[in-house]
Amino acid sequence: MTAFKAATTAAIAEGGACLRAGRLVAFPTETVYGLGADARSDVAVAQIYAAKGRPVFNPLIAHVASRDLAEREGRFDATARALADAFWPGPLTLVLPVAPTGSVSLLARSGLDSVALRMPAHPVALALLRAAGCPVAAPSANRSGRISPTEAAHVMADLDGRIDLILDGGACSIGVESTIVSCLDRVEILRPGGLSRRAIEDVVGYRIDARRHVETAPVAPGLLLSHYAPRAAVRLGASDVKAGEAVLDFGGRLVGQGAVTLDLSPGCDPTEAAAHLFAYLRQLDASGAAGIAVAPIPDDGLGEAINDRLRRAAAPRG
Ligand code: TXA
Ligand code: MG
């Protein structure tokens, strides 16, 4: 049985106790809902993979409530410090060398000698992490290959009966996952996300190469190309709508053309569009349409992350 609870103080305390007992708790963050387990425990982390039905063991992000804990887990250089100072708590994940005092399990790290760390900004996430008192491994709280959840009801639809507790903290404000920045040999953006490339470049002081991620890229094995897949076929950059297609619009370009249309942002704001992306994909998929025509979306700001997720949604299914 999965308990579904509003994220009250009592429910958050119960969530912390669940995590300490090695069980699974889904919780809101400002990006997407996460499926949390004690990151120090291989046994607890293994249950995340089982609940999600993940085909492979990808390394997971360890979530922390404090900079102190983060510095015990990862080795921060000057760039990592500057990025954490500027953007934590928030939608930034740092990949760092594991610190000698690190406690994140090998399974959560997929055997790598680096660790992905994030301090989320959502008050419920921070309170839960404090209650747990340990780093919490948390991928998005969806079944493997499905669209990431931005509302507690999405989590329930995917994981009911497979996890212990869902904390409902309302809709996620950002709506796409965190931006992952590696600070290993050089600074690299491994996954575009809720923090724009430009904001990161402003802090590091130089331009970071845009490189398109290939699903086989060994550095971020979690970036499977056919991820976020709706049932309906997704067609990108559409300038018209074909019979049987629902429409994911941007800026009213395809207005009036489809039977079912949702506009990510009528005013062309990529931040607003990101917040709606996953919920709208779910809704259009649930409409029963055979396909989803997606209007072109510029790469500005969070547009880069939106287009990355849409390319994955449109990729041939593996
Ligand atoms: O917004 C988010 O980041 C959400 C919320 C719940 O915080 N979490 C999330 O976690 O998206 P997950 O597990 O779905 O994404 C983990 C990503 C994967 O692409 C994985 O390959 C990468 O992080 N990753 C983790 N550890 C890594 C490492 N040591 N080196 C390179 N990539 C790593
Ligand atoms: Mg995910």
C-alpha cells in the first residue's frame, strides 16, 4: 500500500523516519517529484530501481539539506564552490569527485568515483532531507521511460503500490529536472535543465561548449535517448497538424489547427513553458490522440532543456 499524504509537518516527519528505515518516499522538489531512498544504503537504493523498473543501474543524484553535508560527500573546487554559492538551494546538480568522508553508496554512484549532489529549493524537500538526516538518492518519481511527474497525482498514477509514501506538495514550479554540471577534469553541462546555460556561464566566467548528448555517452549513462516517452508518436518542429494529432503549441503558432491543443506559453516565455511541459505531454497523451505535433521552440533560456526532453520524447523507442 502506498500512503498519499499532504506534506504537513507530521507527514514530513513520518517521511524522514521512512527514509531512515530504508523505505521509499516520493516528495516534491522545485523541478520534478523525486523518488527518495537513503543514499548510503545499497539495499535502499536498489529498491528505487525495482520500483521504477529501470533496465540499468544509472548513477543517481544525492540530495542534501546543507552545504556542510554536501562538502562531506563531494570534493569542491573553486568553481564548484562558486556555483553552489550562486545557485543552491536550487535546480543545479554538481558532479564532483567523491570526498574521503563520502557516504553515498556505490550502487547510487553506479560504481563511479564521482558523486552527483543537489540541494533542492522546495521547502518540503528541504524539511524532509533534514528529517532524514542523510543524503537522499532521488531520481524522478516515474516508472522508467515515462514522463517525469510534476504533480503528486502523476506519481500516484505511476507508482501506486510500489512505494511506501507520497508527500503531496502541489505542482512543481520549474517543471524540468535540474541542470547537471560536471566539475571533474573540466566544467561541462551533462544535462540541460532548470538552470540556464547562460546563468552558469555568468558565474564561471566563460562560455561552456554546447554538446549534444548521445545516449551512449559514458559520462552520463542516465541520459537514455528514448526517455520521457508518451504513448503517442511525437513530431517536433511542426508547422502544420496532421489528422489524428493533438497539438503541443508554443506562442500560438498552431492555434486552431488541432482537435486538442495545449499551449506551453502563449506569450513565448520558456520558463513558463518548462513548468507546463510534462503535465501537458501527459494530458495530450491521455486524450487518446495517435500523435502529438509540437510547435518549434527556440533554444533560449530553459528552451534548451525543453528541446532536450522533447527530442527524447520523439526518439525511436528502444
Ligand atoms: O531535478 C532533478 O535533478 C530530479 C529531482 C528529483 O531532483 N532528479 C533527477 O535524478 O533527475 P535522475 O536520477 O533522474 O538523474 C540523474 C542524472 C542521470 O542522467 C545520471 O546519469 C546523472 O544524473 N549522474 C548521476 N551521477 C553522475 C555521475 N557521477 N557522473 C555523471 N552523471 C551522473
Ligand atoms: Mg527521470
